[in-house]
Amino acid sequence: MDGALRRREIELVVDDFERARELLRALDYQIVFTYEKFRTIYDHGVTQVMLDELPYGHFVEIEGERAALKPLADHLGLSWPCAVPHSYHALFEHVVDVRALAISDLTFENFADLEIGPADLGVTPADA
């Protein structure tokens, strides 16, 4: 897809986390995976740039109109061919397999004493 992925996202504001959790439990949803991240969002006209800090690294996500994505990545000094087509969960599964980790959630606590590099994730840094 020329370096860009299209995924359906439905965003909503939850002002009471515990009530939202209660709703999902009432619908018989079960927690199967937990991941933590910090996100900073920058609006740039028809695009948004997200800086994500995860327990295993830092990532840039660009969302918006397809025609605007590569020019913005170029402007930011990011290598378009290095775009990561995998979800954070898929990257987690990869690093758990490669490093033989006995963890089931992507939390800062689980990765506190680990140094994870791009090779562990199977990616090439876009800013190198």
C-alpha cells in the first residue's frame, strides 16, 4: 500500500474509566492483552503526527490524507521505506519470541530492566 496502512478506528471519549470497564464486562468481554504508551499529538493541517513512547521504544505515527503522508514524513526527516507495517501488539509478540521473554503484557514494568533495540523488534529506524 505504498508504505501507508488503512485501519478503521473508532475513537470515543471515556470520562469514567471504571464505568467503561463495567460496560465491557457486562457484555462479556475479557482482557486478553494490556499495553501501555504515552502519546503526544501534533496537528499539522490535514495530518496528525503522534509521538508514541512504548516500553520497547519510541515511534512516530502519521495519520491523515494519503497524499499528505509521505511529504510530511520527508519533511520530518523520516525514511518512508522504513515505515513499520506492524501493530504494537505484533511488535510485542516478535520481541517476546526473539528474546524468549516470559511476559504477556506490554507494560513499562515488564520492560523496566530490558534494553530493546530495533533488531529485537525486527524494524529499521526511520530516523537513522
